[in-house]
Amino acid sequence: MIKYPNKKTSFQKEVSYANRGMKFEEMINETNRYYLAHDIAMIHKKPIPVQIVKVDYPSRQGAVIKEAYYKIPSTTDYNGLFKGHHIDFEAKETNHKTSFPIKNIHPHQIDHLVNIEKHGGIAFVLIHFRVHDEIYLLEASKLKQYEDRSFKGRKSIHIDELRQDGYLIKESIAPRVDYLKIVKQLLEKQFAK
Amino acid sequence: MIKYPNKKTSFQKEVSYANRGMKFEEMINETNRYYLAHDIAMIHKKPIPVQIVKVDYPSRQGAVIKEAYYKIPSTTDYNGLFKGHHIDFEAKETNHKTSFPIKNIHPHQIDHLVNIEKHGGIAFVLIHFRVHDEIYLLEASKLKQYEDRSFKGRKSIHIDELRQDGYLIKESIAPRVDYLKIVKQLLEKQFAK
């Protein structure tokens, strides 16, 4: 069981990211419901991992969890299936105007995404710049390059780098964030090789 | 938010299944850790879905969830990636000697598994007969046939039917429950067609 975070400052940061992430998360969930309803893909958000310590049964209506703790996720938030391909990704949001801090993604999540690619899956991160209302898809292998750079240099990805290395997803009515349109292009590239 | 179950009797049943399921679940988790450590596959158990209502912050050590409720899972417990193939399954245990009751699997989970097959994934259920210490893998399409039968006839799968239609998995030291050995055979069959 992992109680996190350890420091007040980092904790406040987590809460603030979680709130900021809410709206983008809902956009992605809505998109996934569209994909499922239209039989396009089966992609789900994983539940938030919690360690349950104490459960009460106050009535026959059901169990109430009275003590539980957040655990650090061992994988990413989203995975699923699209035309026989395994899809795995993390969705992040930032209020920054010009860059996305690498530390917004857990290092083990980056490792997980890279590993998914190695095992033949499609792995990426979706980054939403709130200020510009721009969403970019960045493949795991490229995300990894930016993480490697962050160990000795720049700690973030500049939005111009995302415009160069990532793929812009235009928000639309339905599906709201059509990231599978980009995934289709990536698959076509793969098969063209 | 779904509070379940609604009746005391069905609740007691759930608890008892959950306890019985513990050991088998741990066997599967151990198997998945083996697959991951040996770079064979990336298969994870999804967290238990809970609806979090109230969170306290008693100290800088971290957040404590003080009120939460179990939600009915919308998908299955396990999914992941094996040699580029999407894997999705549910693991169930029974103390019955000669049959596995269909109602031990939620109907929407059966629908989910059938849908996974349709979208090009590998979907199945693992059934552990505690009394015989026998584990069977049954493909989603066959599970569906037994569910269809249960609407007008027999409500369970007889162990002899599983011996006929399913695949016996022999328990071993490492990996403990090598279900991917069967999945490999299924994939070879698919490609032989």
C-alpha cells in the first residue's frame, strides 16, 4: 500500500492536476463511449486504484468503504482494442502556454508505454493545452526521447516540438477527441514499411 | 453510482465468492508477474471500481478515503497484450464439484468478452474447480453458447462439457497458471485457418 504524496507541496500539485484533468478526462470518456456505441473500438478508462482497509455494512442496501488509500497506478489510465490492435495511452492536461512538463507523467508510466510498443501495441500520450485548446498525440517512443533529454537538459516538451513530432487532434462534436483517426494513420504508416 | 447488492442473500453470496476467489486471483496475479518479468506478456488486473464520495486530509502523509462505494465493473478483471494480440478475460472459482453456474459471471461481462472477440481480441474465462484443483480456459464464443442455453435450460456448465469444449491448464511452479500456452494454441489454430 502506497500513501502518496509525501510532501504537502507535491500533494497540492496532484490535487490541482487532478482538477485540471477532469474536463479533458470527460472529453476522452465521451469519445470512448462514442467509439463503443458505434462499434468502432472498445477503449475504457481503468478505475482509480485504491487500497481498501475498512468496509462497513450499515444496512442490506450495501457495503460502505470507510477507510481506503490511493495507490500509485502501475499502468496508464486507458487501454483497449481497435481493429485487433491493442491501444494504451495516458491523457494529460496543462495550463502552461508553451511547454508540457515531463514530470506530469510518472516515469514508470513512460516505461510501461515504451514496453507496450515493444510488445506490438499502439502506445501514446494525449496532451491537452488548455490555453490554446490544442490536443496533441505523441507516440511513446518519442515521449521517451524527451524523457531521456530531461535527465540532462530541458525538463519539458515545447509546444513547437509537439507541433513537429506529435499529431494535432482537432476537437469536433462527435467523436469529441477523435484520436483513433491519428492511430489509423500511424497503422497505415506501419504497414507501408 | 451503483450500490450493490440489493438483497442480503445475494450480498452474502458475493462475499463468499470474493473470499473463495482470493486464492485463484493471487495465482493469476503471480502468473502475470512472471509473464511481465520474463518479458512474455503485459497483462494486468484492473483495480476494483469504487465511487469515492468523501476524502479526508488528516496529515501531510496523504489522503484518506472516508466514504466510497463499490461499483459494478463495466468490463472484465484482466486485460493486456501478448505478442501484439489483445487479451481479455475473467477468472472465476467454484466449490461445486460437477458444474459451474453461469450466473457467477455478469451477463454484461459475457457481452463484453464476445465483443472483444468480434473486435479481433482473444477473450475467454478461466474457471477453477477447487475440489478437483482443475483450471479450464473457455473461449468467449463458447461461453456465450452456454449462456444462451441457460435462458431456457440448464443454468450451469457441466465439468464434462468444460473437459470437452474448454482447455485444461495444468498448474505448475512458474508460471503458476500458464494460460498463455493455451492462447498460443488458439492463435496457431486461427492462423492455420
